[in-house]
Amino acid sequence: MAIEKRLIQFTDDDLDEVVTAVRDLRDGEWLNIEPYLREEDLDELRDRIPHPLVRMFQKAGAPIPLGTLARTGAVLSVGLEHPHAAKAIPYLRDNGVLTPREWKIKQDHPRRGIVLEVAADTAPVMLITWIVDAARLLSAARIERSWTALVSTQR
């Protein structure tokens, strides 16, 4: 079975296309969300972070957050790789990014990131907003308002 990929560009205040993409995910399909970074922000980040060989032995994950939404039957997995070197859920909570009680925390690891399990009928805008807000707070890079989503669907 072939995987078709589609890129969506969106901003904090224009989520319509990415909300539709999340709503339309079928079993075995997924979507990755990343901040869009300007070249000068990437250059500044490269100047600040250690070389990849050094980072390989550090506790923290990738310096630029990567969110993932994946559908498996009646469940959506929400993932977020991030550079925060400690458990992130308490940090997010202390800074106003709350994880609803009905979302199951499957993993909160400094290197492998956060994995949550939510009901597939959870409002897509809630999921996207949580990823965007959490990514912005945990990022090593300055994130403005622009994002990309790469939708992977089976054809």
C-alpha cells in the first residue's frame, strides 16, 4: 500500500485545513506538526546547541519540537518530541498547558518525548492547540505563528 504525503501550512489563528486533516485521518494514518522557523532563527539555534554527536549523549530530545497525531482504531495517539531535559507534563501544567483528565499519559520521557492516548472523537482543534502550545513552550527555538503539518495517508 502506497503512502501519500500532503503538506499543509497553517498559523495559530487559521487551523481550518489542519483540523479537517485530523478529522479525516483513518486507521493507520498520521500527521506530523512542526513549527516553521525562519532561516535566521535556525542559524541562531545552530549557534546555541551542541553538535549532534554531543547531543546524542544528552538527556534532551531534538531542539525543534515535532508533534504527531496517529489514528489506530478508536484511539488517537498524540506525540511530542521536545528538547526539555526533564519530564514535560508537570512543566507544561505549571505553565498553563493542561492535559485533560480523560487523556491517558502513556509516556513522558526527556529523550523520547510525550505520548498521550485520546479518544478518536476528541475535537481536532483541541489536539492541534495542545501540540502547538506545548511545542512553543518546550522549544529550544523561538517559534512564532507559522506551522507545517505533513499528512501521511494510505492510498
